[in-house]
Amino acid sequence: MNRIKAVFQHALVWPCVTLIALCVLDLAHNAHFLSITMLDGHLFGAPIDILNRAAPLVLVSLGMTLVIATRGIDISVGAIVAIAGATAATILADDPSRVTLAISAALLVGVIAGMWNGLLVAFIGMQPIIATLILMVAGRGVAQLLTGGQIIPIGAKAYLFVGGGYLAGVPCSVWVAVIALVLTALLVNRTALGLFIRAIGVNPVATRLVGLRSSMIVFGVYAFSGLTAAMAGVLASSNVRSADGNNAGLLLELDAILAVTLGGTSLLGGRFSLAGTVLGALIIQTLTYTTYSIGVPPEATLVVKAAVVLAVSVIQSATARAVLLRQFRRVFPAPKAPLAEASK
């Protein structure tokens, strides 16, 4: 009994249950939901499509996870996605052969944007939501300035391969997300950095008193968030073959925060799970697929998403589960054991 209770208290159990439930719902509506076919050496099917479209969200959520683990927040990642895509498209518009330069410039711009956030938060002492709100507003304007308020088409084949091509039958965007996940996991689990990030989230004052350079770590975490957002911007612009400074990455920061929290990372800092974050991103993308496939009107999609996220969050809450359990026991009390027969 204790072992079963421990299993259900694991942070990844309820995200897994939610993802499985969504897949069962899709399978009930479409018997071929899980079928994957090979065509011209490429894998096709609903699961592949979900993984492909979830890749940019996974990348953004990885950076967001480490930021939230330090008691921070980054609501500028959507704008950084737009800036990165606009930067690459602007370079490719002049010379389609400069793919390496375009990708490098996009990633560099993302790192610089993240460093700007880190500077405001770690060294100037601004509240994270205010500091990143500045870039969220200004960054969207910068992206529109780069594109001239227009949608810039991208025709460089090598660049389009990054987000729309296939490698070993699997979309390249999925490989990029997997590599980023593995490298991030190695960074936080095989070095002391993960311990330092958790320590900062638990008690930032104590970490400074023991001599840990917490400001530099927080600065680096925001720079990493900018990098992952820029990677997502490259994938997104490559996948849609264009850069849109106005709509690229719009509301992506909210999906990233939801993915992180659904995966069990605490908004109070100190506790995070990269595996949970990936599950959260897959839940959001699968939920989006489900709402469209079962015929939910587009105007109600966000309402359905919010309802599911609320339900999962309540289930994950230990306090909410305790309240529900008390109410259940009150309505359905356990039968009393019969009185022992008096000994003669």
C-alpha cells in the first residue's frame, strides 16, 4: 500500500496520466491516431506531427524551467522567438547562401536578449516579471522593425531543412529538441550547476552568504533562456518558411510557463524537472491537436485548454488532494469494524 501511495505521489505520475488520457481520447475519436507510416523515407502520423510541432515549445520551456527554478520568470521568450526569426530572415533576404551566418546571428541575438534580462534581474535588482516585460514589449517592436512590418519569405533550402527537413525519417526539429534536452540534462545533473540553481531557488540570501556567486548564475540562466528561445525562433521560421515579427512566438511564453508548471516545477523555485517539462509541452501540444480533431470551435480552444490545465494543476496539488480526500471520506465513510465478540 505504501509503495502504491509513493508511486501516485511522484511528480511525473499525473502528467503521464494526463498525456495518456488525451491519447486515449484521440484514439477513441480516431482509430488510426497512433498509426505511423513511412513515405519516401519519412515518418508520418499524428504522433510525429505532435512531436514536430511541440519541439519549439520544448526548447523554450527548457530555458523557462531553469529561470523559474531560480524564483524568476521570463515572459519575453515569445518576443525573442520573433527577433531570432526576423534576424535570420533579414540576412537570408540579402544572400540566401549565408545560412550559417543567419543561424549564428539569430542565436547570438537570443543570447544577448537573455543577457539583457539577466543584467536587469541579477545585477540591477529589478523584479523578473518587470524586467522581462520590458523586452516582451520592446522586443516585439524590434522584430517588426527588422521585418519592416512585413512577412519576409525564406527560400534558402539549407535553412528550411532545419525546421522542415527529416533526418533518419524523423523531423529535424525533433532531433534539435532531443539534443538540447540531453545537453541541458547533462549540464544540470552531471555538474554542480543544478545544485546551485536549486539552492538559489530555495534560499537566495543563504547562497550569497556562503559565497556562491548567485548573481552570475542567475545571469547565465537568463542568457540560456534567450538561447533556447532563439533556437525555437529558428525552428519556427524555418517550418513556416517565413518570419513574422508580429505573430511569431505570440503567447508562446504562456504555453512555456504552463508546460513547466504542469511538469511539476515549483513557481516558488528550488524544485524543477526537465522530464516533467517535456511532458508538459507534449500535453499542451496533444491537447491542441485533440481540440481541433474532435471539432471544438477555434474560439473555444483556449477555454478548453485552460480547463484542462486547471484540472491537472488541482490534481497535482497536495493540498487540493487532501481536501478532496477528506470530503470523499465524509460522504463515503469507511465501514466500522464489527465489535469483537466478548470473551467468555
